[in-house]
Amino acid sequence: MTLAFIGLLLLIFGLNAGKISPAAFRFRGGLLFTGLLLLVLGVATAVVKQIEPGEVGVQTLFGRVQSRILTSGLNVVNPFVNVTTFDTRTQNYTMSTVHDEGQKSGDDAIRVLTADGLEVVVDLTVLYRVIPERTPQILTRIGEDYQNKIVRPITRTRIRDNAVYYDAVALYSTRRNEFQARILSTIQTDFQRNGLELQQLLIRNIQLPQSVKGSIESKIRAEQDAQKMQFVLQKERQEAERKRVEAQGIADYQRIVSSQLNEQMLQYESIKAQKEIATSPNSKVIVMGRGNGAQVLLSDK
């Protein structure tokens, strides 16, 4: 409306230029044209409001919030209204121990007390969105700074309220998913009541006290060593079984051979061996027979 106000002043000045001074009358045409142009531009910009994609606009007229919500695109409005835009896309709010990782600088993680009286540090990210239909109520009851007035305090409070039902070790390991589901349910209800939709709650890290962490790591190492020993014992048992089967096979072979071995078979095997030696191309000495009647044959090929 500023342009329209300036344009109106120029129009009034141009219409009364002759009464003000003869010199001003010479610029009467320019003043009227400029004033009319500024008046038209001012009214046009005041009447037409552009809302960007993923946003909605809430109108306020003389301190009263209007129920009509402006959607993305061009909207024709009362030139006297003030339009407040709200981002309706998914937003995140991170509370972390890492410097400058979240919305607050420095260590902004959540410190909670568990059922066994230990302090646990939780890094968390909240994914949420503004419900478009509820934006007039948000502007009326909360204002534009809903992150610091709703998202942050509710999340931190509900996590502290629910952490007291879990031991530190269980919260870190076996019941972590249960804890996440529990706080998701409670925070979701509170967000819905205030015009926000909780989409996901991500527990990024849980830090235990150093003494508890050391005990857990020692326990894990002991369990890993026990599992390794079980593997070694199992391997040794398998190797022992293999050797037993191998020895049994050798024993069975020797027993079978011993039961079928006789004089005629030995003589037959001896003849076969001597025949193979005799037919080979190398130099050889062949002893045939046994005792004093043995014959020695020499061959050089």
C-alpha cells in the first residue's frame, strides 16, 4: 500500500499544482501520470498476493485472523490485509551434541535420567509438517515461532518423561525401538493438538556414561571370545571325527587284505611285478625264485 499512498499524494499535488505556484504547474502532467501509475501499481500489489509452492497464507485484517487460507499461486485479497505465510512441507528439528548440527549452536542434545538413576544423552531429529487447515489457529494461539514454542519443548519434555521407565543399558540396546515407538505416540498426540503432524522421530544416538559403556564393551568382548571358543571346539571335534573315520577305513582295509592274503596270491603278485619290470625299457636285475634255486637275469636296454 505504500506505492498507492505515494501515488495518491502525487495525484493530489498534480491536481493542485496551479494553485501552489506557476512553476509547479509546468510539471502537472508528469505528476498526474506518475501518481496514477504508482496508485495503480500499489493497488495491484496490495490486491494480488503470490503464495509460493509448498506454502499457504493466513490473512489478518486489523488484528483479526481470517478463516480463508490462501493456497499456492496468485490470490486476490483485500488490500488492507496482512498475509503471513506458513511452510507446509516436511521440516526437521535436530537436537545433537555436535556443534552447529542442529537448530541451536553448541551441545543441544537431550539429557535424561533412566530408571536406574543414570544420565543418558540422546541425539534426536524430529520430522514434522504444519497442517494447512490449522494454520489460522496456529497463528492465533502460537504465532509463527512454533518450532521454539511447540516442537522443541514438547519433544524434550516427553523424552524425559518416558526415559524413566527404562534402564540405561536396555535403552541403549534391547528396548531402544520400544522407547522410540512410545515417545512417538505421545509426541504425535501433542503435535496434533497444536496443528502439527509428526511424521517421524529419529533417535540418532544414545550415549551412556563412560563407566557403563566400558562394562558393556567388556561384556560384548567376553561374549565374542566365548563364541570364538565354541567355533574352535566345534572345528576340533570335526577334525577328530575325520581322523577317526580315516583310521577306521585304514583298519578295515588292512583287515580285508589280511583275510584274503595267501601263498598263491603272493606268488601271483610277484610274477606280475617281475613281468612289468622285464618289459620296461630300463636296465634291470631280475631275481626269480627264492632260496638256493633263485635265478638272476641281467638285462641292459
